[in-house]
Amino acid sequence: MRKPLLSGSILDADFACVVKHVREAVKGGVDILHFDVADTSYTPTISFGPRVVASIARESQVPGEVHLMVEKPEHLVDQFSGSGVERLYFHLEATRTPYRLIQKIADEGLKPAVALNPSARVELVEPLLPHLDAVLILLVEPGLGGQRMLTGALSKATILKELREREKLDFLITVDGGVKLDNISQVVKAGVDVIVVGSAIFASGDPFTAAQMLKKRILEESGRTPFDT
């Protein structure tokens, strides 16, 4: 069993001091840095682009992952090659050629992954699972930080775990959206591998302490210690 990892999303970070806050969050226990890239083509919001991702990823000293909340994500893939991130999530409905996109992501030296909106059924991604490094279950509608978690979407984790075991696959199960200190225990108990937390860390005013408390709760609920692998 994997030790659940804490991924910190900088969507709600204060960009006047984002590098400082990222370093504090990493010291507090963040294992992965999560970048939500939006350009209003898929969501009503704009976040940041590849150059910002690369500059922050280089300073984070932890692995990075990008969630592409954009239409036609294939147009952006090559811009993240060599940016310091490892994994690239895209939405199935944002592309007409998911298999080709997966291959393009892999050809750029990145790990291909898919994001599922709260209303999306797991069956949609099932044919792609042998080719994916991870599946991201969104617990809120994409695009805005600070939303309340839609707990019903957590049931997808159980379905994905069953598929992974039955088909002898090795993809990660990631969740993102509305995760706070007061509900993270429920998320851990769903048996996911990566837990993305945004505003509860980077809008807290104290990223180090917030990350430390979240990581402590994750380890407590999973019955692990910081030294377990």
C-alpha cells in the first residue's frame, strides 16, 4: 500500500510571495506541487501559463504536476517539456483524440494522466487506464478555488481501485477540490494515493503550519509514519 502523498495547488496562492510560500509548504510536508492551468477556453477563469509553471517548479524542489483546464490541450503539451513538472492531466471532453494526446505527452517525456469532473463517469476513462500514470477525481467543478467538496464524487476512488486491482494496473488515484483539515480524514479513508489541497494551504496565511497539520492528519488516518514508504 502506498503512503498517501500531499500535493499543494498554488491556484489561490499570493503570487507576490509565491516562491516563499511554496518553500514553506514543502518544508511543512507537501510532496508534490500542483499547477492548475486555465485560459477561459474550458473554465471561466485564467490562471497562469507554462513559463510561470517552469519558474516556480524549478524553485519548489519537489515533483510537479499540471492540470490542463483548457480546450485542445494538445496545443500546450510541448510547452511543458523540460519545465520541471512530471505529470500532465487533461480532460477527455477537451480533446477529440485522447490516445494520440496520451502518446504526445509521453513523447515529450511527461507522464500522461486524465482528470474527471464531478459528473463524469469512471467508465469514460476505463479504456485508457492501461496507458495512464494517474486519474484525477475532481471533487468540485474545475476552475475556482475554495469550493465546498462534493463528497459523493469520492465513490469513484473505490471503482478505480477495483479496476486497478482487477486489471493489474499501476496508475495513481488523485483527488482535488474542497479538501480541508476537517474533511481530509474522509478523503484518506477512500484509499486514494495523492491528495491535492489548495486554499487550505496557500490561502491560510501560514503555508508551513497548514501543510504540516494536513500531512500529520494524512499519516494518522493512513496508519503510517513519516518514515514509511
